[in-house]
Amino acid sequence: MRLATFQPRLGAHCETSTLRNMLHHAGADISEPMLFGLGQGIDFQYRDAPEPGRAAPMLTGRIGPAALSRNACAALGVELRESRAPDSEAARAEVVKLLEAGHVVGVSVDIFHLDYFSSRTHFASHYIAVYGLGDSLAHVVDTEQQGGAQTLPEESLRRARGSGEGFMPSPNWQMHVERLPARLTGDTDAVLRERIWDAIRDTAERMAGDQGTCRGLGALRRAASEVAGWGDALAAAEETVPGVGRFWRFAGTGGANFRKLYRAFLHEARQRTGDAALDPLVDGFGDVQHQWDEAIDLLMAYRGGDEGRRTLETAARLLHAIAEAEQSLFERLLATATERAGEPV
């Protein structure tokens, strides 16, 4: 079974790409940055390594898996349905049933089992859109970095979906969108304009507030306080520290990638609303994005020794500065959005 009219839409991040493909096939063409913004996707999360000292903590720049899709669909008035099958056979049968009903299906996978992925690391919080499934082959859409539309052995997809290894696994989980509200397909621009300020306000309120030391800017400050000591605290630091930098830059979960998406969302919000109050905030997130890139460059350049220690100290100062800059930006966003939310569009 393969959706004959499906047209892939490529993106930078796995979940927003998957959601965009599901919505586009259902009849609503919404950009990836807009979905990220309406989904309130930006955050910072600190999760302890399973064996502290042997590996770095998991540090991500977004909210939890599937929460973004739930938020975006709620903002758009779209019914998002999720399910988890008891085993691989039932999971496959559910996908076939949904494809036959005309739906693109979003699934969570462990990248280790995807044939087209070069990574040999188990990471189970990755999303792809399935638009075809036959006796031996599966047709999916991944991020642009991973080649977009891909055809892979059905057995590879089965293993990837059923994996219980890696970061936050969700074996045999899937999602799809039901029929879209008529107004969303008939006047998409009006719906988006109405939802933008509420999404900005709710995101900014969360990010400017105190979320403890595992989420938000408190988590970023915690990470910044620890980075300078990673050379001594982490085993095989000359491999582990650059690995964090590569993960942030290329895996889609890094600070710069999501700050870039959020900046693009604010830029599109400025275009749709015509509100010039967003201009300095768009510029501010551009500056933050560059700071994140500088911090990532420093981590990737780490080679140990005295020079490496100084490199990590510089990275730590930069991450502290980023936290302060983001705090200011989200407070300004909150003040502006609180004024705008609820006003006539």
C-alpha cells in the first residue's frame, strides 16, 4: 500500500518534518518553523546519563517527544490520534490500515536500525513519516539531512519501530491526523494569524519562568556550570566532549538548530501579523543562534590538556551568556505577547 498522491515535504527536524507531511497530505500546507512555534517546541532539557561519568548528560534544545505535535494540533484545531501497538505485527497492521484510509503515519524509531542512517548509536526518539508499506519495502520521509524521501527494507523499519534501546524509546508508537477543520484548509493564513500570539505567550511564559534544573533556562545554567569540568569528570573526554558538539550540531536536538527554527518562526510571525515589535526579537534570536554555534565549535575543537581546559572554560562562559540572553528575550516576548494575545486580528 502506497499513497499515490503523496508529495514529500522536507525539513530540518524530525518531528516537525513528520507533522508537516501529515498535515500537508491532509490538506494544510504549513511551514516547519510555524509548526515548531505553534507547537511551543523550544526548551532546554538536562537528563542525567545512565552511567554518570562514563557519558555526558543528554542535553536537548526542545520539549519532550510528541508534545510539540500535540501543542501544534491543538492550536490548529486538528485532532491528533496516537496509539501504541502491543507488538511489531500489530503495529504493521495498524499502519497498513491507516494508509488504506489515506493517512500519512508518523512513527517513532531507533535510528540504529534505519539502513540509510550512518550513525551506529541507539537513539529512539526520532520520527519519520510513513507513506507506503509493502511486502518487503517501506517508503518514508526523514529530514533533509537524512535524504528526505527514502525507501528501506520493511524489516529495517520493523526493527527500528520495535526497539526498546536508546534515548526515550516508544516501541511501536504511531500518530496520524484526522480530517482537518474546514477553516484551516479554506483560510489557513487567518487561522495562523489568530494562533501566533497565544503560542508565543505560552512559550515565553514557560521559558522565562523557573522550571527547575532539568528543564528550561535553569537546565541550561546547570549544564553551563558543569561544562568547564567535563575534561576531568567524563571518561574518554577527548571523544565524549566533541561528541556532544556533533550531537548538538547534526542530530537535530542541539541548541543552535532549535533557536534557528524559533527565529524563523518569529520571522514568519512578523510577516503574517505585520507587527514591527517582533523585529528586534528576531534579531536577538539570530544573535543567540550565532552564540550557540560558537559554543558548539568550541566543544567540537576540544582535544584535552591545558588548552582543552581553557576551551571548556570559554564554552562555559558562553553558555552562561546564552542563558542570560535567552532570559531577556523571552521576558520581552512575554510582555509583547501578553499585550497582543486576545486582540482582534
